[in-house]
Amino acid sequence: MKWIIHVDMDAFFASCEQAINPKLKGKPIGVMADPYGRGKKRSVVAAASYEAKRCGVKAGMPPKQALELCPNLILVPAHPSYYGYVHRGTLKYLKTISQEIEDYSIDEFFIAYYGKSPDRVGKDIEAFVKKEYGITCSVGIAPGKLLAKMATEEGKPDGLVWWKPEDIPGVYRYLPVSAIPGIGSNREKLLNQNGIYTLEDLAYTPTSVVKNLLGILGEYYQKIACGVDETPLVLEEPPLKSITRSVTLDYSTHNPLVVEAVGRLLCASLSKGLEEIDAKAKEIFIFLRYDDMSGEANGVKLELYTNNEETIFRAFRELNASMVPYPQGVRSVGVGMTDIRQHYTPSLFYRERPNPLKPVLEHIRQRYGYDSIIPAHLLFAKHYTPIIAE
Amino acid sequence: MEIIVAKEDLIQALEAVLKHVPKKTTQPILYNILLEVGDGTLKITGTDMRSALSYKIAVQSSESFATTVPAKYFAEFVKKAPASDVALDFVKNHLLVSSGTASLKLSTMAPSEYPTLEVVEGTTFSISTGKLKEAVDAVKKNVSKGELRNPVLEGIYFDGTEGKLALVATDGHRLAAKYTDLEVTESACLPADVISDITDTLADTGDTAYIVFGEGEVGFENETVYAVVRTLEGQFPAWRSVIPKTVETKVVAPKALFEQILDRASMLSKTYDDAVRLAFDDGAMTVSADVPDLGSYAETVPVEKEGPDLKIACNYAYLQDVLSGFKDESVFIGLTSSLHPILVKPASEEGYIGLVMPMKL
């Protein structure tokens, strides 16, 4: 029989931080992009440890509110590259179990397993993650993808829940409709108003009524509620058509230098994004959104395929210059590239020399943070955006 | 007083002129063409401000007038005209175009509003239109398409720095150069689509023409046609320096066969990354294409080879484009490493060089 195993790391970022720094173990912590510095205005708690969660701290909460709820909360800076390392290692291990894996997010995977005791596989995965990385994960096993995810929720943290088809009617009697991923507070409220509270209620409601309430998705949710889950695994990322980075400024601006400075951060992040997928791109566009929410875009084709930060930024600068003077204040800035290729033809005429300072810069930033050394440009961006190029 | 023009002559003239009438413009007058009658000729002019072309037709008339009419409707009527002649009569700000039983009355705009086509002044050379057309056709496929930061890559470079005219086109990834024996010592970069149309028209209307290199523009002239093209701004890449002087691996293959193989291999690769892999072993060339989750293609044919074995990959379309620039039965392929440009030229004649930058896989 085919089983879907869902693997979900418990409080992933926070667990990783506690694993790297054992002093944080057992303490309420909140992981933030930048807990000390510039980020005050917009940076939020990206993840909370279970200890912090018990006080009511949630991901996405502004640090001020989190500290009010949990005065002992320790805010720690995030280490995204470590999360990526754990993610890749786990993925590699899962590939030894199954060919069919959906790499769902940084801390979640779905794998298809054909065989008898999937619970033993689940236990192996948990043991592997604990041994390799010192963190825990939860595993849900069910005949379908969404069901597996729901099962995981039941066992969190550090749990393993296996729903066999015959178990499903039992658990559905008490699970609220919001247990289905996709049924959020609005949909839940709507269903409750109509007397539908549990998954069992949803299963027994006539399809036409559910469809009336939830539209076309209603039918799909009702199938889940009947224990029929045909949601397919997404095994392969579709090839990237374009890559974009954008940010809304804290205050709108008429100053091209500010846009340029913000653009520099965006270009750095874009360049990094292309490097990560080992690709280069040839066409670049920038888009600005003005105070009245109207937008304007401008693009150009470069002479060569590139993922070089300097080259991308040079084009950004030229495009930005061509849009000055801005008709109104600029409230958000974006940059994107298309014609992305992993296999590309280099230029006959131009060679891009990587910035000789790059390794040194990266070394400094890894050790002391991105802000420790920045292009002078960014001084202009300081008051406008807290974004950090990772 | 009307003037009579043979329908075929007029169609030919309009086809040439219409290439220079813009599809979209902010200056409505440019949707018109300028008609000038005098001294026994009808001169038709069109321009999009990037290029302009005047075409002269001999007519029987002592009349003289000038006016402008909407190009699209005028040309369409002439094409559909029922008789073999077309009569033009300019009355009271209207042009009456008639042919047999049909007639079309068109509103006109004053010729004074039409941009004047100034005569280009500069160094002038006399050239064979046939040779010019051959050279333009040989290289024109290799220019870049689309809005570029460096517009010269959309153009064909007329290079006279070595005394004989060489025509070069490149999009930065592949390049084609055609060496002619035309004695020209000036250089300019001209938009490929425009220059291709102009050389076609020149070759259709005479064996020789004059080419004038002016300030920021180049003029072409023969008895029938006068054309001006604005040069593309920017520095054309130093193309001579990227052509390899020597190559390590020398291959000679039948050209037609190579083209067929590329066509077959492209069937797969164009759905994915446009790459074909070429492997040269002793006496054989293997062309292959590989598309994950779809399949792979391979074909091995005997070739003449000298030098070390080599594997290389490149964009199949780039190879097709540089191969299309010459007619020789065999193609010479010169390679040095999988990072050096691939040299492609006719095996038994000089005068044409194609270069393709290999792909990074």
C-alpha cells in the first residue's frame, strides 16, 4: 500500500539555534533576522522555541509584543545557512528511502512510501534528525498528503502519528474543520455559522451546500473530510521563468539615490538567488510602485548571461536613471530577471571578473553580520528599509 | 492633369518604400508617404526617422506637384487595382487614385510638414549591389533581437578598416563575418533589418550603387533609389581579436549532412536548453542532445579530423545560423577546447568566418 509520510521539523529555526548554542536549550527564544540593529521597525520574530510558544509567542510577532508576553524571551539572530545545511542533509537522507519526495519547504517534506511498516521508517527519520542535528521532528503517516500533514499536527512535537484508513472516521469525529490545511479562520467561521464544526460534520453535509459556502474548493475539502485524499506530491520544481526581489519602503521617496541604494540590496539578493540555483540570466527589469499604487516598469537585455551583482546593479542604475524624475513618491522598489538559464552561452567579447573582494566581504559578513561592512550607497537606504541581503 | 503609372512598377516601388514607414509612431505625418512629381518622374518617399527611402519611377507627364498620402491605404488600393495602370491626380488637397473602373479619393497632408530627406555628404564608394546583398544575407541572421543595452549588436557592422569591406554581425554569443572585395575604407554599424531591405531594393534596381558614409548616417544611391540609414550608436566589439588564429582540432564535414543532423537533434534540445553536444573522435563526429525526462538523441557520422579528440556543447541554432552564411559543400570546424569559440567556415574557400561560443553545461 502507498503511504505518504510527512516530516515536519519542530520549531525548526529555534531548535537549530538551541542545537548550535546549548546554553539556549530549554529557554524561551525568538529567532529574528536582526534582533539588535536596524531592523527594529519591521523585523519580526521568525520562529519561537516551544518554551516561548507556551507563553504565547508566535512566529510573525513584533519583538515588542513578544517581550511583553514573555519577558524572559531571548532574541537571537538567525543563521539561515545552517538551516539550509540541515535541510539539505535531511533531504539527502530521505532520498535513500524513496524516490518520490516533495521538498515542500525549508522544514517540511513529503515522501511516498510503498511498503508495510511505514511507522518504522518514520522512527528512523526521527532518529536520524536527532542524531545528526540534535533537533526533533514530527512525522505523520496517512494514505494522502493532506491527511499526513494533519496527522503530523496531532503528534507535535517529537511525535509520530499513523492514520490507517480505518482510523480516520474515529479521529474525524473530534477534529475541527480548521485541521484541514487551507481552512483558515474565515472559512472556519463560515462553516461554524452553518453548523459544521468537525470533519465528520463536513463529510455528512451535502456537497451542494459545501460548494455554496466554499466555492469550487469545497468539494476538494469535503473529499478530504471523507478521508479521500488524492492531492499529488509535487516532485519537481518547475523551471524558474523569472526571479524577482522587491521591498516596500518605510517612507516613500523622490530621491533616486535612495531607490538606487535599496536597489543595491535587491540586486545583491537577486544575484545570490541566481547563484543558488546555479543559473544566469540575461534580461533585467525594474519596477517602481508610486504613492497612488500605480506602477511603472522598465527593462533591458544585457550583453551576456550573468549572475554578477555588480553587472546587475549597473543595469539597475541605468534603468532607474531613465525613470527619473519620478511622477510621485516611490513606495516600493523591485528588480527582476528573466531569460534564466542553467545552461548558457557565455559572451564572445566580455568576461566577467568576480569582485576580488567578494570572498573577504563574505567572510567578514559571515562573522560579524551583513551590516558590518556595507557599500557606501546603503547609507542612503538606512531610514527606508530594514531589508538585509543574506 | 493626371499621371499614369504601370501598376507593377508602382507595387514594386511601394513595397520598397513601405518598409520604412513606421507601424507605430507619435508623428502622424510619418504614416504618410511623400509623392513628388516633376521632370518626368514620380518620386515616392517613406521614413520612420531611423531610415528613409526614395524610389523613382519614370512617368509621362509635364505636370509637377507634391503631396503626402496615407501609405497603407494608397498601397493597398494599388495592389488591388483592377487595371494594369494606375492614374494619379492631385486636386484640391485630395489625391485621386484610379485604375480601370475603380477610384479612390484620399485626403492628403501638406508636403511641407513631411521631414526633408537630406543628402548625405561624406566619403563615397561605388559598390556592386549583388556582392553587397550576398554579404548582408550571409551574416544578417546573427544579430541580436530585442531591446538591448548595447544597440550595435542589433546591427550589421560595415568594417572598412582594412581597405576592403567586411560585414560583421554578432549577438555577443555567435558571430559571422563576410569579407568582400569591395573597396571601402569607412566603417559604420547599421540596423540589420533596415539594411537587409535596402540591399534587396538596391539589387533589384541596378548592378552598382554608391555608398556614402556621412556623420551619423549612411546613404545608398543608384538611379532609382536613394536611401539614408541612421547609424547605431555605440562601440562595435573588437571582433577581429576574437577570431582564433590557430586551432587545435581541425574537422571537415559535409555541410548539408551536418545541417540535417542539427535539425534532427534540435527536435529535442529546443524544448529544453537548446544545447547540442558534439564529440569528435578519430574519424567520427557524434552529435547528441539530452533532455531530462524526455529522452536523448545521438547520431554519429564519419568526418575528416586532425588533432586531439574533443567534446563540446553549443546552441544548435547558433550553429545553424553561422552555417547558413555560405554555400560550400564542406564545412571546416576548428576547435581548441570546450571553452574556446568554435570556428566554422567553408572548407575550400576564403571570405567567410563563423564563430560560436560554446555553452556551459
